[in-house]
Amino acid sequence: MITDVRTLCGTRLHSREDQWVTDRYRSVKADVAVVVVETDDGVTGVGEACSYGNPRQIADWVRWYRDSLVGAELDDFSVVPRPTGTALEHAVGSAHDFAVAGIDCALWDARGRAAGKPVARLLNPDAATDPVDVYASGGVRYDWHDDPRTLIADVLGYVDAGYRTVKFRLGTAWHWDRITPARFLALYDEVRDAVDGRAALAVDANSRLSRAEARVLAEGLSERGALWLEEPIAKDDLAGYAELNQAVPLRISGGESFTTIEQFRPWIENGCFDIVQPDAGVCGITEVMRVGRIAAAAGLSLIPHSWHNGLMLMANAHAVAALPNAPMVEECMVQGPLRWGVVQGGSPVKDGRVSVLGSPGLGADVIDGLEEQYPYVEGHYSVEVYR
């Protein structure tokens, strides 16, 4: 029986060297919000919520749901809240849905620990993908005004660490330095040549491009053998995604901000994506599995978004292991020491892979004294830069 549900909030301020910039925003800190579920049998489950929803607001929503959860059994799915699908519309909606995601992940962790089984095996008794491939997600520190070729060293660092797939972004705001898709493709060529076939490459456009720019970039990346182009245009432009995906051979991905299967369904039905990217820290493991099943039925791949800390990566990795159409999981490479510092034993990722079937639950324990070691600092994680 559940006896308590609470949230641990933490922050690690980035040093000047660790700050990263994409488009016109500079990230100045990394946050973490961990939901903790405790039972009368001494089982503790933990789940990381996407902290972009503001950790304190997430904690408020977790407290709001606490009374409906305390006293319930772990296997009573009727008391588990569902996301509302309003995360794209306003900050309150995102904090709510991220809190629900954290609760869902923590409950799955607790169920796995209580049963003595990894979560992947609870989700799919025949889950056999182990270890799970992990791709390095970074490329957010280069500045077109200074030396954009620093991206090359960034990517090579991930390749040298054993990652076989690397994703990077578009750099600082293009209009600052009159950057075009052609200029970006020239830099991509330099990165690809330096990698020399040791890793596959993907690009995340963070919804920054016009339809015309996205078409040019997608065609150029397709010619160069890129794995996929992520969220090239506005997140709500369903018609634009359908048109682009049907026009280019390159795989188009998206959906990282969606929190319900109902949000994903029209995008899948209209052929907007080749790869869907739900995130357990955004919508919960339960919803990732729902999306994964309808994506598989439509012949699509699922590669989870996972742009926070290590506990979130583990939740997404278990979903990947349980789904037949999920080849890999994302690892955010720019959270600094907080990324794996909140997990006992540090990073379990070895040579671009992580094992998920060797331990019960999610296979990760949160450090003691998280809030003391990483005291929460109020405020947004990024600041807008003007030039």
C-alpha cells in the first residue's frame, strides 16, 4: 500500500564553460525534479519529471495528487492520474503533466522493485533488448559568430566515448550571422568528414525553420546520409509536417512535447512523422507505451526524447527495451554533474549502451541528501540573449 508521495527538487548552476546556447537562449542552470513513492512494505520507487515545468510547480501538483494515491495499492491503476495534453498551451498545464509523468514513472519503479523484476519485463514479459543503445545528444555550444567549427570537437568527443549515434543542433540564432541551410550543410559536411563513418549523425532543428528552409535542409541532409531531422518547423504545424515528410526521403521526427496518445494520433494518421518521440519524463512510461503501440501498427519507429538527467534516461530505456519498434534512447550530454550525480553509482552507460534487465525496477537509486547536495535555485533555466 502506498504510504507517501513527495518530490525532491534540485539545481546545479552551470559554470561559464558549461553554459550552452541554442538559438537565442543561454542555459545557466540544470534542474531536477524526482517523484518519490513509498509503500508500507518498505519499497521506494523514484521517477524523474521533466523539470522544464518548474520543479516547485511540479511538487505542488504531486502534493495535490498525494491524497488520492496514499492508501492505494501499487497495482491499482484506477488511481493513477493521466496527463491532460495541455503542456503545449501554458506553463501550468506543463507542470501538471510533467508531475503526472513523474508519478507514473515512480509507480512503475516501485512495482518493479516489489515484484523483483525490471520495469521492461513488467511492460513486456518478452522484453529482450539489452543492452539498449544510447545516442549522444548535444551540439549546443557552438556560436556562428565565433568559431562554429568547435562543433566538430564536441561531436568527436562523443564518438571517442563510444557513442555510435550523435545528434546536434543548429547553433546560435541564424539571423544574427545570416546563416542559411547551405551554410549549415557545409558545417555538417565538416563534422561528417571528421567522424569518418564511426558514428551516424542526426540533426535537431528545435522548430526554428520555415517550411522552405526545412525542405532545403531535409533534402541536403538526406543526400548526406543523416539519420533523421527532428522538429524542423513549428510544433503545431501539422499540415507542414505532413507535406515535408511526404516530400523528402529523410526521416522526420517529432512529438517530444506531446503528453497524450490523443495528441499523437492525428500526427501519426496524417503521416507527419517517421519517428515519434514521446518522453517518459513528459508523459509517463504508460503513455510512451501507448504511443509506441500505435506507432508500431503504423510502421513507425519510436526514439524517446530524453533531454534531462539520468533517471529519466533509465525510464525511457525500459520503454525502449519493451517495444519492438524502438531502436535507441537519447542521452542529454549538457546537464553537467547533475546528469548522473543524482543517481547512486554514477552513469551506467558504457560505450553508448545501457543495461536495463539486470536489476528490479528502473535499476537506479537516487542519492541520499539530493536536496542538500543540489539545493534548488528559483528561476528559469535559461536567459534570452540579444545581439
